[in-house]
Amino acid sequence: MDTTRYDVVIIGGGAAGLSAATTLGRALRPVLVIDAGTPRNAPAAGVHGYLSRDGMNPGELISVGRSEVHSYGGTVIDGEAASARLTPDGFEVTLGDARRFSGRRLLVTTGLTDGLPPLDGLREQWGKGVVHCPYCHGWEIRGQKIGVLGTGPLSVHQALLFRQWSPDITLFLNDTVEPTDDEWEKLAARSVAVVDGAVASIDAVDGVLTGLTLRQGSSFDVQALAVGTRMEARSALLESLGLESQEHPSGAGCFIETDAMGATAVPGVYAAGNVSNIMAQVITAAAEGVMAGARINADLIEEETRWAVEGHFGPFSAASEAAAAELVAGHRRHGLEGRQTAGMGPAATTESR
């Protein structure tokens, strides 16, 4: 077991975890980041909507982030956390290779997984021709022929959103979506085409998306396909500590609930990024990491201040020990004062022995 006593152990080395580690490092905290190396946005060519980092490759962003953590004295290691448990001093995290690390506080930034429909060719295009977020990918596919694959109740909303980036939008109901009368009116008003029938496959040539094919055989050309995924927080570690995942109000997935600065219902356990906010983009996750780091540092300061108060005024403080000695010994000191004669100094006392 690593004998270093970290103030904070962070599980997850994405934008949220590294931002928190940088914040804590700047606060002079010994901090450890454990990263499994499976970021959600790995298939994407670039990060978007991140001021000053727009278009940066996700892997490069992580590399730069790790360097910043190191520059403030933080430690980043590769590994997958298998379990975590509460200890008298905080928390102990065990990795899949049996390495163990301890920390006074625990921050989980493990992100989420995107559940994709089981359609032929879909996963191969994920992050390339198949996208999910207009704010992440809309600019790159603006003006193109865009299809929206029906996956649930948010698909109509998704089609109307992407309409901002292109006049050529087709919603494929995929035997899954049944628009309401109000939604039909909105789709018609925005000139969104609607195709009925289940989708059989996502088609590509030489790795480039070309369209999709319905089960009944019809094919449609699209240059990009938007797919709403089922977003599931990677919350197993948090659940093992007594937390329960919650269904998102949108119905798009599940998450771990925290307060505005990342504190969970379990004292000492925090969460940030997509594990607690499934709608967070990269820059949002980074900001939540900063907030969680600041909250954890404040929590640690409160604890350390309490220790200081107890040490200064507690039952074994210097002041308390002096008061106890006064009660026991009174005016006597080292057994000499009781032997002295009034008006006589130490020399006279010695002579009277």
C-alpha cells in the first residue's frame, strides 16, 4: 500500500478530475488522481465550446491537464479503481491490480457511458459521422443533410435543435418515437421531414457515413446522423459507498445527486462532471471540478481548524495542563516552596535542611 497520506484521492482523470486536482494542488494539498484512461469523448476529433481550447484533441487536453497537476505537486497514476471503503482516517481505494491508496476525502469524476442503439454500423461511426450534441458538433456539420435517429422522447426536441444548423433535417421515427399533435405541428412548421419505420443499419463507404437503411429496405442519404444516447453515470464506486443513482428528469439517463459544489449525501465523498451532471459539456465538467476542489479544501480547513481549537483549548492543551497543575500543586513548585520560611530566600531554606 502507498503509505503517502493524501488529503484527497480523485478517481477519474478527465476535465473534472484534473481541474479539481489543479485547484487542490494550488491550495498546497497532497492530491492523487487515479485515471482508468477511458474518457467519454475519446472518439471525438476535438473538444468544442471550451474557451481557448476549441478544437483541441481530447487526448491532448488530458495531457496538458496532467502537466498542470504535476506542476503544482499533484500525482497522477494510471489504473482502475475497483473498490473504495470508509476508514477511521478517511477512505481507502483499491485498484484492480491490488494497489491501495488512502485519502482524507474522496472525489469521484468517473463520467458516464453512452448507451447506443444496437444497430449495424452505428458504433463504428460514433464520434465521426454519428454525433449527439448540436453544441459540440453542430458547427462542424452545419448546412449538411442531417438525420436524427429516433431513440426516445427527446428525439423530436433533438431534431428541432439541429434545425438551427441546417435546413435539411430528417427525423427517423425508428418505431420508437410517436410525436404528439403539438410536436407534429412544430416539425411541420420547421420543415423537418419525418420518416416512419424501423432502422436496420447505418451505412458507410470507406469509413465515411453515407446514410441509413430501413428494415423494409428503403435507403436514405445523410451526411451526419444525430443520436440521443442513454447516458449512464459510472457510479458503481459511489453506490458501493451507500449512494444511489437517480433518474434524470429528462429521462435521458441516470446520475449521482450532489449539491451545487459537489458534496454527496455521504460525508467526505464528492462527485463532479458527468457522473453527477449528465448534461455537462467538457468546459462545464472542468468548472464543476474547480468548484468541488474548492469545497473540499474548505471542508479540510474546517476540520484542521477544529483540530487546532481542540489542541489549544481541549482537555490536553497546554492551558488545560497548566490549570490542572495549579489545582494539584497550588503555590508549590518542585517541592521547594513548602520548605521555605516566610521572608527567607532559597539560600536560607537550604541552610535549614
